Amino acid sequence: MLTGARSRGFKSLLPDAGVLIENFKDIYDAPGANYNSLLDSLITEMDSDNCLGITRGGNHFVSESEMRQVEFDGQRVRFKGDAIKGSANPRLETTLLEFTLENLKRIVPANDVTTVGGKTVVRERLRIQDDDYMKSLTWARERADGALILFTLYNPMNVGEADFPGEDNDESAMPVTFTGFNNDFADLSYAPYEIVIFRNEENQAQPATYGMGA
């Protein structure tokens, strides 16, 4: 029987839902960051306000690309180079369970927060400002061989609904769709995300990065 199953293949599996952390890119891009230091940083960040907390139904990262085929007379087969990528729309979909002020500000796009004494009011603003975007959002996962796999959106914002359901005998599960945005027109050559692999230093210390620089 022919099969792609092999013993080393099981070491490359990505189990579990992982964790979502805001601005973790600042930590793993810092000079001297390595596999061991990032493990310690993840433990610290998971107990901070940067962590989006408990999720339900897992997380889903997808970069949706729009491809256009060049059509011409006499074409009988596809050719390398006849496809033009028109756009790329990376997004990270999740469902949050923790109703915190930090998550509320992430869920409600373009918001203003005012606090007086014990009263806090969050209002959705109709005009988007630069500080409404997060700097980055990382979905951190651990591969079966222990390597850290980091899916990071640049300048993400929730472009979905601000949805707060509730029913008896269940927790409020809040679906969110974070979309990545480029900083400026100088970034047009790459989509606003990266995938970073940090391997155990006993095997290889340098990370492998797929995507664009900040």
C-alpha cells in the first residue's frame, strides 16, 4: 500500500487550538529572542491583558487571494505567468468567551472608552482612526515536535459584526473576524501577515519566516 504516512510526519502535526496574543511580534522580533526565551514569554503573556483568553471552536487563519487568468487568442492550456494575483485578504477567525474590557475594545471596531469612577462606557465610533488598529495579533501554536508556529496579522481589526449572543445554560460566545492591514502603500508587494517558525535550539536556533517584514 502506498501512503504518505511516515514516522517523522507525526512530528509535524499541529494539534490543539493554540492561544491568541496581541503584540507578541514585538517580543519575538526583539534582539536575542529565541525558542527558550519565547516559551517563557508565552507563559507571561498568557496571564496578561494581551492574551485574548478562552476561545471556543478553535481558531482559523486564512489568506484569501483573488487570482485572475490572462486570456488570449489561441490559448489551449494554462501557462506559467498567465495568472495575476489581484489581492490578498488575510484574516483570523475565532470565537471569544471572555467578556473583558480589553476584548470588548477588540470586538467593537473603532471605539471610544470613558471611565468615571466604577462606570465604564464603550461607544462605537463611525470614523476609523490609526489607533483603532492593533499593532499585531499572533496565533501561537506548538507543533508536535515542540516547535513554535506563529501566525501573525499586521495591524488587525475586527471587520465582522460586534456580536454578543446569550442564552440559558450557555456562555456568551462572541465570534470575531480579525483582518490584517498594511501600514502604507510602500507595503503593496506583500500581504499583511507572516508565519514564523521557531525550532528548538538543539536543532536549529534561527526562525524561518514566511510573509513580509514589518
